[in-house]
Amino acid sequence: MKKIFKQKGNCFTCHLNNASGQIGPNLTDDFWLYDNDIISMYNLIHDGTDKGMPPMGGAHLNPNEIQQVASYILQLEFVEGKAAEGTER
């Protein structure tokens, strides 16, 4: 899970290795631009977002890898980083 997150061209590019956010939001805080359940997270990773995240499904990640990354993100512990974005959940 963590390995997939940190592979070149995947999540860490915008969210940093510790998921604290850079171009993309901090994935470790309690604030979310979108829903933070496993199905919504899977769809976000697969399809991308209207806020600039490219779709990672298909050429980048297969369905199993997307599920692993979604699970990894949802179990992260808080890391101080980019200012909160979205709604507290």
C-alpha cells in the first residue's frame, strides 16, 4: 500500500511521501474536499477530480492497487502539513 503511494508519478508527487500535502491537500487531517469513505476514495483515485487530480485508474494503477492506496490513505495518522482544505469529517 505505502509502496504504491510512493511510486514515481503516483500520489506522493502532489501529496508528499508522508501525505501531508503540497499541490494536493493534506490526506492525514480531518478535512476533506470529497467524501472520505472507501468507495468514494476508490472512485476519486480511479477517476481523478475536478480540482486537478488526474485519474490514476487504467494506465497508472489497476483496481487492486487503487483499493490498496485508498485503504492506506484512510488509515493514515495526522501529520502537520499543508493548511486544512474542505470540510471537517
